[in-house]
Amino acid sequence: MKKFIDTIKSIWSIEELKNKILVTLGLLLVYRFGAQVSLPGMDYTKLGEAFTGNFDDGLGGLLNMFTGGAFAKASVFALGIMPYISASIVVQLMGIAIPYLQKLQKEGESGRKKITQITRWLTILICLVQAPFYLWGLGALGVPDAAFTIGKGLDFVIPSVIILVTGTIFAMWLGEKITDKGIGNGISLLIMVGIIAQMPTAFLQEFASNSGRPMLILIEIVIWLVIILASVMLVMAVRQIPVQYARRTATGGYEKNMFGARQFIPLKLNASGVMPIIFAQALMFVPTAIGKGLGTDSSLGAWMTANFQDVFGLWYNVLFAFLIIIFTYFYTAITVPTNKMADDLKRSGGFIPGIRPGGETGEYLDKIMSQITLPGSIFLALIAIFPAIVGTIMGIQQGWALFFGGTSLLIMVGVAIDTMQQINSYLLNRHYDGLMKTGKNRKVVA
């Protein structure tokens, strides 16, 4: 505890770091406040009664979780930051096939700004499509006409669409400001805070339903901590490839000998992060849509609708895990350029012992990535479907079970680790012990 208090004092003694943390907390507070403000023309009390139970589990629970409860409250931030995430994914994938985007990616800072601008415009287009569907879906989710105080005509729809689009743009702006002026990746922090905001309610509901069985609650907490530990291991696990660098001689040339600098290329076990889960989640709507298209009169259509609409069902999770493994290989292949890594290594005078520089090094790195991606993808798939496992075996309420794995837990773990590493770098640069170190302060006194 003393070490923790000393670390907090160290953080607070660095003016720049303290200001960044305060800015981050302030902007996150603005986002959470906006998530509580319902759209004009909506009766909040009737809205809450209609949504009771519709967003505690299943797909509705997932959508509501990523928006921090704003989805179920018909908030001005009801669409959340997910349209921006979708636009970023689309632009990233288009960069593989479109030469113009490939050219921008190679232009450095100026190209990055243009890509960011393209992503923003695509975000607006996605919002313009999603907002009307969201407003139309409120009635399908059980919201009574009495909740629409001014009706559901164009005088309600048009202003609401504008507000929803503006809310997403404002949330996107908040995320960018947190990245520029605060600590950590702002977009990821907005998603993480929204997820964490739903955790107390979900846990209290689970606790209330098992108030007479405290030992079961304790077992659930232990399992939750174990899966968090497994997620941390998945996020941080790397395979280190030894690299030998030639030593520069006094004449300016290079000499390959055993006394050159020895370093490592860290290849992550899960290089694709949570993207395979997001891709797979997006495609899991397709079987249900096909089933509804075939109609309930068809035995196949009825079976697909019944089995792929339940996010905790067996067939849903079997297909979900299979898609995650496939997308893990796909996303790793497009984000880890082993040939480029081999070329950069060759130009810098480095080589992998026993492997020829150039093409052979690229093939070797590609082989290693394929070997470590298989266990990484299986591990990722298991974590993704673990909420369904604990929900089925232990009878945990689905709202609380969603925190036992999947995208939500991996986002929380990944963002928390990234934020801690950034704070840690500030502390170490100021000669303090980092958050993940032990020992005494190493503050240099002039």
C-alpha cells in the first residue's frame, strides 16, 4: 500500500502528467454525462419501462454495453463511437485493394491526415444509415407510442437523426482530444468507460439473484479474475526472434561477428487484438437474416432463426469461434508485413542467426507467425465464447456473464495495459519507479 501511495504521489508531482490525467478524466466525464441525456421528444420514464429486460442479455446487451447504456436510453450518444470504429475498419481493409489509399499510407504524416479525414466522412455516412434504422427499431423493441411525446413523424425523425449523427461526431472529437491532450488512446478509453459503467449494475443484479449463496458469488469472482489473468497473458504474450546486428568498425564498414548488438523481434501471440471478434460479431447477423428470409414456414429457416439469434446458444458460439479463428489468420496476414520486416532488417544490417537476410528471412518470419497464430486464435476464440460457457454451466445471468470474456473484457484489459504503459513511461523518464516496477524512487536531485 505504501508503494502504491508513493507512486500516486510521484504521478501527481509531474505537472505535465497530472494535467493529462485531469484532461482525460474531464473529457470522459463529459461523455458519460451525454450518455444520460435522452433525445428530445422522448419520455425517459416510459422508455425505461419498455427497455427493462430487453437489454440485460443477448445481442441487445452487447449493443448497450459498447455504448455505456446510451443505446437503451435513446441518448444523444445512442450510436456511440462504434460508427467510427466501423469506418476505421473499412478504410483499413480498403487500403489493401485501393492504390490511392496505399499511396496515402506511404506519405507519412500528411497521408495519415488525409486518411483520418476520409474516415471521418465515412463515419458520417454510416451514422446517416444507422440513425434512421435505430429510431425505427425503437418500436420493434417494445417502446410504446406514448414514449414519443411529439409522435414519430418527420418533425421527430429528422432532428433526431441530426442529433444522433452530431453525438457520434462529438464523441469522435472527444476521443481525438483525449489522444492529443490526455493519456492513452481516446477512442478505446471511451469504449472502455462505457463497458465499465455497465459492470456495477450487472454485478448487483447477479448478487441480488444469489443473495442466499455467497459462496457462489465468491466462485464467480475468482473465475472472473482468472479469465482476466488469461486475457492479460494473451495480450502481452510474445515470441522473441533473436536478431544479430553487425558491429560498425572504425573504418565505417560492418563486421559480422559474435560481438555485434543482440536484439529481438517481438512477434505477438495475438497480433490482431480484438479485431477478429469484431469482424466475426458483424457477420453473426447474417445467419439470422437468412433464416428470416427463408421464413418460419421453412424448417431450415426456423432452425437458423432459433439457433443463431441466441448469442448464448451452442450453434451460435460454434460458428462464432470458427469465424474468429479464420479472421485472426486474415487480419494477422494484412497487419504483420513479414516481407517488409525482413527488408527493413536487411537494410539496417541485421540478420537472424542461421537464416539468410532477405526473402529467406521473410519466409522464416511468416512461418513463425503461422505457428503462433494457431494457438493464439484458439485462445482468443475460447475467451470470446467463455461468457456463453459460464452462463450455461453456472447459470450466471447473461448481463453479468458478458463480462467473463469476449470483446468487452479484452478491450478493458488491452486499454488498461496501454494506459499503464504510457503512465509508466512518464514516470521512468522523470527517474521515478514505474507502475509495474518495484524498489525505491530514483528521483534525481540536482
